[in-house]
Amino acid sequence: MNVRGSKEPRPLAQITAEAMKILYREIGIVDTLRFINQYTAGYGDYTAQREELFAGMTLDNIVSEIKESGTRGRKKRETRGPASGRRKSHTCFQQLRQGQTDIAL
């Protein structure tokens, strides 16, 4: 039996929508989105990207580059593309404001 007294399990989409509403009501939209973003899946092949990015470098080389970039200021990060967390957060925010209950995470 679930919390609401029903013997049948509810669809996951319904549970997710209810949880989103509770979080939004209790902790606000910003903290709700921050909470959800920690569970969104990344994309790409990090292992392949890492091997390409650091090919031929030693740990000492990498540490030196990090220290050097700290003295010059931060390097501009590449954009993450259309599936970036920021855009997904913005979409979730719009859906919550419109009262939608079938929010895709």
C-alpha cells in the first residue's frame, strides 16, 4: 500500500509531478531546480574526451597548466550545446510556472 492508501502503484510520471510540486512549494523554484540538476544525466563519452584532451600530458603538466591559468584568469569554457543543464532548468522552470504536471527531467 502506498502513502495515499491505494494498493496499485502510481505511474512514475505522476509521482515525479507530485514531488516537483512539493519541492517547488516547500523550497522554491531555484532550490528545486538546483536539486533536480544534480540528478540529470550528462552526455558524450567523457573517457574518450579526457584521453584526447590530455593526450601525451603528465600529471605535472596538467597541474602546471592549471596553476598558470589561475594567474591569467579563467579560461572561457566551451558551451555545452543544446542539452545544457541551464536550458533544461529554464524549460523546467517554464513548465512549473505554467502549472504543468508532466515535467520531463
